[in-house]
Amino acid sequence: MSTDVIIHAPSRQLIFAGVSDQSAVIVYEQGSFASFPAAVVFSKAGKAAWILIDDYVPTNVYDLRRSVHAANFKQMMAGS
């Protein structure tokens, strides 16, 4: 991740990813100094959703599900 000393480094870091028969999810940390967790969820129907997670960095799909069910997220536009 980029810092004040290291520049031109990737600004995203993979936390975890998962795949099922109906969907796939990628959870990553975005940013450098002020990083934040985000997720993208893809469905088999060809739809996708990008979200910013508000409460904490989920480390597994159960933590992500808990954040989503508690509505501790904001939807973000693709490419933000």
C-alpha cells in the first residue's frame, strides 16, 4: 500500500475472496494513509454491487454477512 515514503505502490490489498455456485465476493482494503474496507459482490445473473464497509474490516464471509445484515455499509459506484 502506498505511503509517504513508498509511492506508485498498489492502493488495494486483498483481504479475502470467496466463490459459490450463485455468487462471488472480493473483500479488499482501499487507500493508503486513510484506508477503508470495501467489497464487490458478483451474482451468477450478471449483476454486481460495490460497497464500503463502515464498522470494521471483515476477515471472513461471516463477518461480511454480519456487516451487510446490520446495514453497516454504503453502496459505492463502480470505479470510485
